[in-house]
Amino acid sequence: MARTQGSHSDITGPRIRAAALELFARHGFAAVSMRQIAAHVGVQAGALYNYTPDKQSLLVDLMQAHMEDLMAAWANQQVAGDVVARLEAFVRFHIRYNLERSDAVFIAYMELRNLTEENFIRIEDHRRAYEDQLEGILKEGVAEGVFQVPDTKIAALAVIAMLNGVLTWYRDGGRLSLTEVETLYWDMVRKSVAV
Amino acid sequence: MARTQGSHSDITGPRIRAAALELFARHGFAAVSMRQIAAHVGVQAGALYNYTPDKQSLLVDLMQAHMEDLMAAWANQQVAGDVVARLEAFVRFHIRYNLERSDAVFIAYMELRNLTEENFIRIEDHRRAYEDQLEGILKEGVAEGVFQVPDTKIAALAVIAMLNGVLTWYRDGGRLSLTEVETLYWDMVRKSVAV
DNA sequence: GTTTTATCTGAACAAATGTTCAGTTAGCTT
DNA sequence: AAGCTAACTGAACATTTGTTCAGATAAAAC
């Protein structure tokens, strides 16, 4: 056999990335073999190399795409308003977006150690840029006297870490709805940076 | 060659666990081979099997030991006092303890997916018990009207997630001292659960 | 309908994996 | 000093790993 019926790179490519995303998130990058990914797509391992030069590139591309999507989604989301409204928007956006793409978020946070120095820096730059968005809001709020934090950089990291915690316990159809979770976290964040 | 000079299980055992801890934390469980651990100790791979029945048991034992140490250290730490003082004690304890054993903490949070169902439950029970300690303090505070949170369970998880975030950025000899970091986080936690 | 191009197979490769074990030597006991 | 036990080596094992590539077939272009 060789080329299979209905085969098309526009279909196989995304399916490979989707399978890799799910498997990397579930078992970890190092624990997943190229053959497992291929089997998930219904293809032989060799075929993957039409879509990625090697295994690590597959991981990096997934991370990079996620970080770019995240930044684009946030840029698209922003609403004008006072700093409090913008902080609330950030909190709700972050929770909702991260829960919708929990696999990608998980990978982007957990698999950094499997990256080469160069790739690590690329991804880390994206993350810092995202954190800077939140820190910018906090800085403004502090300048206006609406917020009070001892250190805006640390506060931004603390807030993001707190919000990311949702990933470890939230399940669809659980005790709390997505909106309830958002409101609950927003309540804590709001108070934590209050004057 | 066979038994080597100065070899003793009281020495080799701990060294194996220490090497495994460091390597698992740095590269991930699946990415570390038994031969790498052995090389780190200065021993052949086969010798490891005098100390563990298999690779996963090595991981589980490290996790279990960490969780037990954590619980014991907290039990040993507790001071009498009002709920606010006890919450502060928890925050400072958690930050300090986790930074001192960041490798173990990292592993206990990241490698759960490499466990069998049975082992997963064992470790997860420990974590829940630890989280319950914090939730207990929050519940008491809410009952007394000193704290106000919409949901003590979620609040406990949120606080712990926030504190764990320290691990991702804190470095010895950095801009902030350990005590400064503790105080900084305590400030945010205190406000986040305030009435 | 024929040629060209895109896509995949299937086999192969060397290297690395977790684990076992017979054999060997160091340390301890008597 | 002799015997016993604890600790380790070194080689072997069956699998699995990431990756390559010649060949085969489907889809697209002409």
C-alpha cells in the first residue's frame, strides 16, 4: 500500500496536531511515542514526518500556536473601561479560555523542560508578554490608587497562578458552572489587590 | 568486579532517591532512564533493583515520602492562636517548606499522570488531607466572621495554587528574600479572604 | 487519458529502554 | 582466620524508541 484513499494534508495535519496535543497533555511529551500519535490518527509513524521534522518540533509548534492564539484572543477581547472592569475582564477571560483549551495550557506550562534553550526562550517570551498584560492593568490601578499591591510583578504572577489552579479541579458538569467559577475567582482576585 | 569498596545500603539508598528526585524534577519521570539515575550515583543500573522493585515504585515512594514529610512538618509547626495567625502560619509554612523542597513538590504535582490508579489514589488522599488543613482554618474564620469567601473548598485550592506559583519564579539570591516573599504573599492571601 | 505531484506504507536502522541474574568481591560475624 | 551475607558488576534479554527512505498508489493538473 501507499497513498491512502481520501488522504489530504489539510485533514491529516490538523489531526496529527490534535492527537499530539491530547496525548502529550495526558501522558507527557516524553511518555508518548510517535507510533502512538500515528495510531491515534490511523496512519503509520513514518507519515508524521511529512508534517514535522522531528518530535520536539511538534511540541514546540503546539506551544507556539497556543501562545499566539492566547495573545490574539486577549487582544480581541479587550474592552475599554476603568481598571477594575479590565481586571475583571482579564480574570474571566483567562479562566474561560484556559478551561476551553486545557490540554494546550497544560502542555505550555509543563513541558518547557523538554525544550532546547532556543525554543524555551521563544515560548517564555510569549508568556512574559501575556503576564505583562495583567501587570499593566495592576500598575495602572496602583497609580490611580484603586489597587494596592506591594509588587505588581509578583502580584501578576500570583494572580495567574491562582487562576491556573482551576485546571486541576474543574470538570464539566460539576458542582459549579463556568460563570460561577469565574465570579468566585474574580471575587478573590478583586479583594487580593484591593486597597 | 562485584561489591565495591565502601558500599553500604544506608549510603547508596538515600543517594539513589536523591538522584532520582533531582532528575525526575528536572527532566520528568518518563524522560529519565534507570541508567541515568545509576550513573548519577556512580553505580550500574542493576544495582538500583536492590532498592526498588521497579521504576514506578521509585517515583511513588518519593511522592509518598514527600507528602508524609509535609504533613508531619505542618503538624509539628502548628501554633495556637486566632484564625488569622493560623492562616498566616500556614501561608509562611507552605512557601518556606515548598521552596526548600522544590524538587519533591514539583514531582508530587506533575507526575501524578505516570501513576497507576491505585498509587494515584494514595497520593491524592494525602493532598486532600493537606488541603483540608487549610480549608479548616478558612471555615473557622468564616464561622467567626473574620473571613469571607463564597466557597471554602475552592478558596483553599485557590490559595494553595497561588502559593505554589512561587516555585516557578523564585530563585535563591534573587531580588527578594524568602521572608519578603512570604510577607508579600501573606498580604495578598489575607486580603483575598477578608470580609 | 496521461503525466505529475502529494501522501502514505512497510520495512529497516542503530540506539536506548526496563529488568533479570549468575558470578564476584567487600564487609561483618563468629 | 573462616564463613556468611550484603552489595554490586557486567552481560544479556526482548521491546521500544525516533527517524529514514525506496516504492506504491491516490489525487490533481494538464
